[in-house]
Amino acid sequence: MLSSRTPIATLRGQAAERPMEVLIVSHYFAPWGIGGTEDYARGLARFLIRRGHGVHVFHGIIGQPREEHEIVEHVVDGISCTGVEVDLRRIDDFSGTWRQKEVDSIFARLLEEKRPDLVHVNHLTRLSLGMLELLKARGVPVMLTLHDYWMQCARGVRLRPDGYVCREMDLARCAECMGGDIDFLDGRKKGLRRLALLGRRGTERRHAEVIEQRRAEMTQALEGVDLLVSVGPYLAQAFRDFGVQREIRVEPGGVDPSMARDYRETKSDVLRFGFVGRLVPQKGVETLIDAYRELDRKADLVIHGYGEEAYVRGLKERAGTAPIHFTGRFEPGDVGRLASGFDVQIMPSVGLEGSPLLVQTARLFRKALIASDAGGLGENVRDGIDALMFPSGDAAALRACMRRMVDEPGLADRLRAAMPPARTEEEHYATVLELYEGLLAR
């Protein structure tokens, strides 16, 4: 007789297969986290529930008035979740940014309670690499999806504060970039404060050792998961270049077609450019503002986005008297309505994108697209066929693309007509489910 905990692998080929119990891990999650990875995890959880599977989400929470490592049990869209406050107030050296024993302990207790058939890890920022080691020790199958560069870049974006894009990983440059953060956190620990007394050479050596330790632990963790998936080829190759030897499967994501329910084609006397997304340095909104400010053509620009107050204020100051409309924060369900108000979508990223879902969103709404060649963004469009492309960070080149759109009235329609259909999230999640089944059948 099969018990309630009989592994799914023993049920392959039987007529009635019991549902899986899946634990999804995300660095942040709704309602406190809104972003590409969070939306992906949320959509995946909803899909699995619709297919009759059990789902629980474990995630971090930041920026809330709670105690460090306070646990929050809650429900979103019928998805049961366990959140833990991870504002890093208790860590006493830089390794705490990727390892936290308290998070490991909380996760271990959750594993005992939920006893998942498999765990799908989507991000570990502010959580703990030790979670993967716990899963391996317990023999729980693990699929890890790479959404960005965090496991090779401590800033997560391969973009320095001074705007330099790290197109190649250089550990010495990483140590220089993160040195201030390492010193700040090391300063909490008495023994490491003494190291600082050795002077610059001592601290520089410490920076290099910490960055090398992080790289070694990250690559070891990636080699150890049962199935490693990337959302795009560029991102996968970046991790191979980083030193990951094992197979990395590429599975691009998809979008929810229901976002189009509020979309309506609208007309305007002038061409309308639009940006949709988070307002953070890697998205290149400064480049867009600079391009539009000097655009000697009649056209509108609307920026739908949200970010830290000081950064957004700086963007508005950069815009000066240019008639740019900043509309502020939005929810994922608003995207169709927002897209109704512009004709051409601009993706001016300077950071090395993985495989941004906003390309699929543009295809869903049949929006003509202008995109930079940043990272994986360039592998998702075809210059002059279904989009216009420009070198990332080049405001003059972006301005030239915008001028073409204004001066060639039929260009936007030609680009739209050549667009492939958007890949739906249902198609992607169905593939993920097949990966789960294959993983459990091993």
C-alpha cells in the first residue's frame, strides 16, 4: 500500500498520480516585493495550484517595521507563504550577505513541516546559500532558476555605482567595487577591525579573499543542484564563463495573456514613446531622458515606473523642462491599461539584462520596440526586423532611433507585423512542470 508520503517517482506510469508538493523559494514576494522574479514565482504558484498541486512559498521581507528574522505566515492569491524579515541588521561580516544561520534554521523547520517533494529556488538574495546545502543533505530534489547575476555579482547587476558595466567578470575589480561594503560589515566584528589596522594592503587582501570565497561557494552550490535553468542563453553563458561546468538548461519565460484584457488601441496626433518598469540605474532611464530632451521632433514620452524616492527625484531633475510624464508606481495588472497610452515601447537598459519579460509584453500588445543591446536583451529582438536597436548607454543613438520612428510613419507598423507571438506563461510553466516530473523520475 502506498503511504501519503510515497515519492512521486514510484508512481510514474500509474493511472492515478498524486499531486506534487512544491516549495518555491524567492528572495521577495507579494505584497512586499514587486519585480520580475517575484511575479514569475507568483504566476508559477498559481499555475501549479490550478493543476492540482500543493504549493508553499518561502521568501524574504525587507523594509518593514519588524524584528530581524521575524516570521510572517500569510496567503496571497490562495498561495500559502512563509516570509522572514531579512534586513541584514544582525550580520557581522560580509559573508552574511549570502549565508545566515538563522535563515537556515527557519528553513530547516519549514522543510520538516511541509516535507516537499521538490524545491524550486528562484533567488536567494538576503536569504542563505546554506538552504541549498540543507536540501542536498536531506535528499530533496532541487531546481534552481537563474534570473539574474546575483550568484556571480554581489550587487546582482554587474553595474558599478559609477555606471561602469562589467561586461566581463574580474574578481580584482569586484573586490575594489565591494571593498567599502566589506569594510563596513567587517567593522562590526572585533577581530576584523584589527585587520584594518594593518593598513590599505591588509584590507585589500581581505577584500580579494572575501570575493574569491563568495565565488567559490556560489559555483559549488550551482554545481550541486539537481537541475540548473537559465531564463536566457546570454545569462547561461555568463555563468559558464564564471566557472560553472555543469549543464545549464535554457527556458525563456512567458507573459500572462490576461494582461491584455484592459488594453485598447488608441490614436494620437503625435507619436507616443513609453517606458514601463522599475526605475533603477541599470534600466537606463537616464539615457532615455537625455535622448528625448534633444529630440528635435514632435513626440510624447511617458515613463511608467517606480523606484527609490531620491533616485526618481534625480530623474525628474534631469528631465528639466522637457515634457516627460512620470506616472509613478503601478501593479502588474495595470500594464495593459498603461500600454494603451503609447505607440512605441523603449527598453534603454544599460545593465546586462538576462532575458527581460518586457520583450514578451511588447509582443503581447504588438508594440513597436526600441531596445538597447544590453546583455540578453539583444538576443530577444532582431534589429530592423521587429525592433530598432542601439548601443546601450548611447543617448545619441537612441535619439536617432526615435527620430526614425517619427520620420517614417509606416516603420512602427512594419516592426509590429514582423513580431513573433508572445510566449505565454502557461506555455513556460507547463514546461517547468515537465521538468519537475523528469527530475522526480530520476
